[in-house]
Amino acid sequence: MEINMRFSNDMDDEYEKLFRRLNPPRVVIDNEACKNATVIRVDSANKHGKLLEVVQVLTDLNLIITKAYISSDGGWFMDVFNVTDQDGKKVIDEAILDIITKSLGTESCFTSSIRSFGVKQSVDHTAIELTGSDRPGLLSEVSAVLTHLKCNVLNAEVWTHNMRAAAVMQVTDEETGSAIIDPEKLSRIKELLCNVLKGSNKSRGAKTVVSHGVTHIERRLHQMMFADRDYERASNDELNEKQRPNVSVVNWHEKDYSVITIRSKDRAKLLFDTVCTLTDMEYVVFHANIDAEGPEAHQEYYIKHVDGSPSKIRGRETKDYTMS
């Protein structure tokens, strides 16, 4: 049975590669169609996670997505993005335009899905992933442990939310200047850091993972926070409701879609964060409209679960109805 399943998966992979070669992605960058933004059109064979790949590329280039139209019905992915640089101007830098074309166009056909998500195998450093209870001085305590164990921190990114913390740190061995390979030292790092992360919170756990390969850091932090269920609010959470996004979920029975509408204050990487969250929850975006030209962002998504069923998300306003 296991051999048959492996053979089936291999056949599916080969079919997907053939289909993409016969239907290569097409990227059109237009600086004339819109008065105040560069218009990027991406057409390609669709697959789960494709939208996240595209949004991630644009976000990593520090581009601001002011509008987007997304459609991925029928196995084909057709997206239009209006983008500007950080100064709100059209993108005219040829180097950036070339990266967009290569990353999303024909050359991406011959790139593995792992590479497209930013996975980099490295012998130069060790990646440490941490999740645990947030508290004042936590980062200092983590740094003190790594210093004591003779580790140099090359880079660190830390997120906190709802009294939970997640971090991805890239470290090297102080003696060799490269990745840490001593299994005893790695085990000691995991043990001590896990104790620090637990703190006095006995009701929630802590986790430390060490590896020599790390995904796109912000993408990975999304996955870590979601797995840690950081979205669960404490009963004494008194955040002003006006500060929260307005989220409504409507079940469109005739099309088996769930329609999610989000209104919130616009901010950097908002679309990337939203698409990451839907992907982590295993939802597929079939259609979407995004408008973030003003101080408020409006996002509308037509989604289904990866198994084809409508969403079971419950928003602040949830409705069930049939559209004629």
C-alpha cells in the first residue's frame, strides 16, 4: 500500500511538472495602465499556496499592494496587483522588475515548491525556533543563555501576541564561526531555552526546535504562532473593540463558498499576513478583491477548505443564506 501511494504521489508530481511546462506562467508588468501604480498581471497553472508565493515575492521586495483582483477557478490562476514602492510611486527600478519577472514567470516553473517558499539549506548557521510565554526581559534571558553556551546570534526576529512569543534566531558556534553540529551542545541549547520559555506559566507549554534549514522567516513565524494557538484570547483581554478588524463570514450555499470580508486600518504587509493565515488554516482562495488605497483596507475573499468544503470560520458577523 505504501509503495502504491508513493508511486501515485510521484505520478502526480510528474503530471504537475508536465502541465506547468506546457502551460508556463506569464507575467506582464505595465506602467501605463494605471496613473499612480504599476500593474502586475500573473497567469499560471494553479496550485495550493500559489497566491501566497506571489504575495510573498512582492512583499519581500518591499512593494506596497494597493489593489488586487484574484481569480483561481478551473485550475488556472489569474491575478492582478497594483503596486507602488515605499514612496508611493510606480516601480521603475529595472532590477526589481527583473526579479519579479524571473520569480513569478517562466523560470519559476523549474524551481521546486520548497525553494519558492524561501527554504535555504545552510551550513553557515543553525536556526533556532522558539515559542513560549511572553514576559518582560524574555529576550535578554534567551540571549544570556546563548552567550553562556558560546553561541553568536547573527539574526533574530521575534513576534509577540496575546502573551505568547515566537522567535526565529540564526546562530553560529563561537569557536568555529559556523553551524553548531555537536549533538550534545544542541541538546543542551534546547533544554535550557525551553526552561526559559516556560517561565512561571504552567498552563501553556514551550517549544524549541533546532535545524540547519529555515523557511522564509516571517512565513515560519506565522506557522509557529498559529500552531501555538496565539489567537486564543485571555478572558481578561480588554482591548478596545474599535481597534479590532471588522470580520464577517457569509456562507454562500449555491456556490459552496464562504465569503470573508475584512475591514481594518491599513498597514504594511497586511495582505501577506491575511493570506498566510488563510493558508495555515488550510483554506483555498478562489476569488478575492483587495482595496487598500486609503487609510482603511477592504479585503473580500471567496474561500473553500482544501477538502472542498466551505469554511467553518466564525467571524464577528456570521450569516447563512442562499443567493439568487
